[in-house]
Amino acid sequence: MQDILALAQANLLTPMILCFALGLAAALARSDLSVPEAVAKGMALYLLFAIGFKGGVAVAGHGADLRLIAALALGVALSAALPVVAFVLLGAMTRLSVTDRAAVAAHYGSISIVTFVTATSVLEAQGMAFEGYMVAVAAAMEAPAIVSALWLVARGGGGARMDGHLWREILLNGSIVLLVGAFLIGMATGEPGKARIDAFITAPFQGVLCLFLLDMGLVAGRGLRGVRGSLGAGAVGFGLLMPVAGAAAGLAGGLVLGLSAGGVALMMTLCASASYIAVPAAMRVALPEANPSVYLTLSLGVTFPFNLIAGIPAYAAVAAATAGG
């Protein structure tokens, strides 16, 4: 237990997580600190490219095998199943409508790529190895939750439907295109390709991530400030409980697959995270009557900070204790 607490404390005191805490505190204190939107978008593009490329290089070195296929299948299955769990929990803990419950559930079956990137940096700082193909698992987990959410609404008589426009929103979402594209480039060029741009995608990575998380802390803090008093205790409780339930599912799946400790930690992180980029865009098309202030505040204002400040350190510690560090 002492080892788990020590590892959790070490992860909590990384520059990335402390930068997020700084942004969150500054926004809650109403500081005028801000990051220009164009700069934030540029940093996001850089992070997505770097993580996708490095993941592709790792798969090129590892080779495609049954474990990779099994990990992808597990990720898709969990992404499809977790919205059902979230939907049931929301029904028990809140008075949200069926449509709002389904919209929120979609966010918790999909993933947050920023949370994933932060987790990989924390693991690298701790010297915990992980499977490079986990970035492909992350990409595969973006969309199934949206389909599950629409099924939940249709089952409840909401009349939602999957059409070509929605599929386009899902499959051509910019973050997915860049992540998958960089992954394929990395897989095609391998280590020789990485050596040519290593100074760009490796050395600056953690510094850029610090600034990006500072901005995300500012955004999350402003969101929390804006909905103060209007989000019920049941909804906030859901935003803290659901990532723990998702992480437990990811832990079980990762151990069954025999992933490394780092791989298990990343599977837990993916299942515990909540989307705030791809799914909100899809919900605007598929469920326009759902309330964005509910699903965005829960995913970005409650679950995202929880995962960065407490979740990721805990997932890494539990994975090290159960899968061997």
C-alpha cells in the first residue's frame, strides 16, 4: 500500500499535472491569465501528431499480432458497453431526461485524447513501459459510444438516427484524422523516419503538454465557475464515480489480455476518460435537443480534472501493483 501511495504522490507532482492545477486555480480565482485560441489549437495539433507518430513507430517495431487485434476488439467492446453503464447510473443519480442521459453517456464511453496523452507522459516519467499500439486502441474507442448512445435514445423513443452526416462528423473529426494519419505515417516510416524528426516530436513534447494543460485548466475552471449552483450533486457525483467504474472495467480487460503494467494503466485511463472534442461535435448533429452545458461541464469540468489530479496517478499505481511495474 505504501508503494502505491508513493507512486501516486510522485505522479501527482509532475509538471504537467501541476500546470493543469495552476490553470484551474487561476480561473477559479478570476485571474486574467489566458492562452490565445490559435496557440492552444497549434499545441493540440502538435500533441496529436507526436503521439500518433510515436505510436505508429512503436507498432512498426512490434509488428501486428493477435494481441494487438484483441486489444482493439476490447477497446471497441468497452466503448460500446460503458455508455449503458453510465446511462443506468445517471438514471439512478439524477433527474436528467432520457436524451440528456444518453448524450452524457456517449461522452463517458468515448475517450479524451488529452487525458491519454497526459497519462503516457506520466508513465514515461515513471519509467513504466507500455504497448505502442495503445494509441490505435484510443482511436478505435472514439466512435462506438456514439452509436450506443443513439441506440439508448431510440430505445427510449427519442427518434435519433444514424445518417451520413453523422458518420462524416464521427469519422472525419479533425482529431481522429490527425491521430490516425500520424499513426499510419509513423508505422510506414518506422525508426528511420522517427530519427529524422526526433528533435521535433520528442524533446519539446512535455514542455508543450505543460502549456496545453495550463490552458485546459483555465477552460475547466471557467466552466465550473459558469455552472456553479446549477449542476446537481447527483450529476457531480456521477462525474466522479463513472471514471472509477470505467477504470475498473479497463483494469479487468487489461489484465485478461496480459498487457504490461503501463498498458493496463492506459486501458484504465481510456475507459475512465470522457470525450470533450469528438463526441460534443457528434451530439450537436445527432441529439441537438440535448443540453451541452450538462455534458460538457461533466466531461470537461468534473471528470477531466479528476482524472488528471487523482485518476492517472491512481491508475498507474494500481496497474503497477496488479500487473507488475
